[in-house]
Amino acid sequence: MRVIAQVTKLIDEGQLTGHKRLFIHSIDVQDVTKNLAHSSKLNADWQFLMHLFEVGRERADAWLAANFESLGIESTHDLQSRYL
């Protein structure tokens, strides 16, 4: 992601030409995953997997409602502040 952020910065500043700018998006679920034990990565319990699936679906629906107009036009994730 740091490389993408750096290349995007160079493109935006006009220092790198002939390359296509990438639009970066992310859906954050850290408020849900930060409290999970490390062992949850190996948890194949169906109820747990369905819980994660539903959380993902809810977040994706909310993200699309808020950001659909930006798709193909601009990034909705600020690479500069997070990776540079």
C-alpha cells in the first residue's frame, strides 16, 4: 500500500506520466475484529463465520450507500495520511 500511495502521489504531482491512477477504497471492520482472539483466524465454526459474513454484508451495504458516487471517480481511502 505504501508503494501505491507513493506512485499515486507522483502521478498527482505530475512527476510520473503515462500511468493510470488507481482509486483505492476500504471497508473498515476493526471495531469488530480488534477484540477477537488470535485463534479466531482458525475458527471454522459455522455460526462465527455467518456472524462475520453478516457484519461484512452490513458494512458493505453502508459503504455503498455512502460512497457509490465515488466509484471510478476518486478514492474513498486516504492513502497519504495512512501510509506516507
